[in-house]
Amino acid sequence: MTHTAHPSAVSGKPVPLHRQWLAEVLGTAALLCAVIGSGIMAESLSGGNTAVALLANTLATVFALYVLIETLGPVSGAHFNPVVTLVLRTLAPRHQRPSAGATALVIGGQLFGAVLGAWLAHAMFDEPIWQTSQKLRGGWDAAGVFQGGGQWLAEALATAGLVLTILRSPPGKAAPLVACYIGAAYWVAASTSFANPAAVMGRMWSDSFAGISPSSAMGFVVAQAIGGWLGALLNRGLGRGSPGG
């Protein structure tokens, strides 16, 4: 496979595309497995206390995200998120910018990894592997009534904050800053801050605490795309930041 512009943090040399793809698949799968698996565990142990379940879900996600960024960042940049990948590709100098084909391959790996992570979480807890979430998170309900538009606004703002955090993280600080941001955004954002189309993809196929109904998914993804653009615009307005990812 060809190389792309992402350099190894160890050797400084370009990382082969197939290794970047594998890192993004593994990282996104592990992240979604942590999000969905901890949600299943939290819901079964919390005795119906949603706040306790969300707290457990948050902590597991924060810890997993920190570890995954630290371990896989040197290989692929540890995006695990199509919006982040597209923003960083767009902002990269032209001579360092990955090709459209390489970018599409990496994003495809992220989406595949997200679904794989959901299936692995189900398998660990002896749940049916194939599920479709029934949890409406904004959109039109069964009666055709629109509700929960605030969650779409929350997704746009959460994604903008995530992109801004990544772009302005000092060298070597992205893992703790991103993990802390997501942990806070779980509680600040009405949507619990998916901030990631790959997360929507994986959670759409899990009828669990962390799930999202397919009917709500497109609204989340559109909001995230808008938020990614807004985060990049805010970073530009603030002046030169650190090259995130």
C-alpha cells in the first residue's frame, strides 16, 4: 500500500496506509466496544439510576480514549472520527495532504471498526449480535411529532469543541485534553456528546443504554459536520494553533 503524510512519532517516517487503516479500525472498534459495553454493564448494575449509569459510562469512555490515543496516535494520529479526519486533511499543507482515496479508506475503516466494536460488546455480554437501537435522540417520533432538536444543537457544539481542542492541543497533550473534554461534554451536552459520525454508526446498531435510533442518526451526523466546520473556523479566528492529531 502507499504512504500518506502522517509521520510516525517514533521514526518520523511516513506510516504505510495499511497500518494507519488497521490502527483506525482497531481504535474505533475498541472505543465503541468501551462505550457500548460499559453502558450495558452500567445499566445492569445501576438499579435504574440513570445518573450512576451515565457516570460509569463516562469514566470508561474517558479512560479508554486516553489509552487509545496514546497507543495508536503514533501510527495513525488516533482520529477514530471521520469529522476529525476530514478537518485535519483539509487543514494540512497541500504537499502533505493525504489523497482523497486514502482519506476515504481511513474513514471506511473507522465506520467498519465502529460496527465491529458494537458487535464485540454484544458478544461479551451474551446479547444478540445484530440489534437496531430504538432510542430516539431528536427527530420525528412514531406519531410524526418533531422533538429533541436541542440534541442536534448539542452535537454541533460538542463537535466544534472537540475539533477546537484537537487543533489547539500543545504537542504531546492531545490524549489527556481530548479525554477530559469528552468526559465533561458527556454531562454538558444534552446529547451526551457523540461528536463523531463513527460513534453514531456503531451505536445505531446497539439497542442498549448508549444506542441511538437510526431515525435520529442523520440529524446527529449533519450537526457534527457543521460543528467540525465551526471548530476549524474558530481555530482560524484564534490564530495559529497546534497541529492536532
